[in-house]
Amino acid sequence: MRIAQPLSFSTSEFIGENMEALFILIVFAFVIALIASPFFRGGAEVWESTVIDSRLNRLNSTKDSYYTAIKDVDFEYAEGKLSENDYNELRGYYKEKAIMTIKEMDKIKAAAPHPKGHDKEKAHTKGKR
């Protein structure tokens, strides 16, 4: 009859395995804290501001494209490559699109929240001393 011998393991193995688990737990906690941090310190405003800036940048790029198209139409007309009717039609189309884009940008800017501590009064009086 054999007597079961107690399991033996060294303390360094036990600490090594637990240190690995502890390290994984710390990294996991850090990632969760990093992801959640905007929600706990006014991050929603930062995210909203970023979305608004992104939308304005896209619209600004679109507006610039319409301005370029207007310049191209002017150039083509000056070169004699477009009839007056085509010129007026194309120029009017791109001008209207540019105006609509500018109006959309103005709507977004008007609806955008102003940063804390910044009011319209300060914006109008800045530099008027």
C-alpha cells in the first residue's frame, strides 16, 4: 500500500503564476478605466466637440470643392470651351451648392455648445478695448 505524498510546489512557482494573473488583471483594469474615463470627467462634451469639428471639416472641404468647380467653370468659359448657357447653368448650380453648404455649416456652428466659461458677450467684445 502506497501512501499519497503531499503535492509539493515551490513558493517561486506560486508567486510567478499569481504575478502573471495580477499583471493581466492590472492591464485589464487600466484598459477599462481608459475607455470609461471620458464618461466620468465631462468627456461627452469632448466627444461631441470632436464630432462637430469633424462634420464642419467635411463640409468645409465640400465647400472648397464647389469653389474650385466654380473657378474651373469660369476658366473653361474664358477659354471658350463652354457656351454662355452652359456656363450660367453650371456656375449657378455650383454656387447654389456652395451656399447650401455654408448655411449647413452656420446651422451646426449655431447649435454647437459653447465651451465652459465662454459666452457670446466675451466673443463680441474680444479685442475692443
